Amino acid sequence: MECIKTKIAIVTGSLATGGAEAMIAQLAVNIDSSRYDVKVICISISVTSPIEKSLVENGINVIF
């Protein structure tokens, strides 16, 4: 039987380097991907920060 994943959206103002942004990245990457479909929604433009790069490299869908 296929498991239906719960969808989680984490909304942030930016993904520039900072403490809150780093916490968001850690949370998104470490949530059990077999049970949850995680997306990070950023209300600012892409700045190609290390945090954004980490999210993408770990398969997290980032929407701007």
C-alpha cells in the first residue's frame, strides 16, 4: 500500500545567510522525506546563498 505523504510548506522572507534561514534549511533537510513532502517558499528573489544551494542539493523544492 502506498503511503500518502503529508505536505509541508515552510515560508520564509529570504534565504540569505542567517540564523533563522539556517534553521529552516536544517528542518527541511531532516524531515522524514518518506512521510512528508517538504517545500520551502521564499517571498524574496533568489540570492544563490549557501543555504539555498544546500536545500537544492538535498532535494528540497524551493519556490520563489
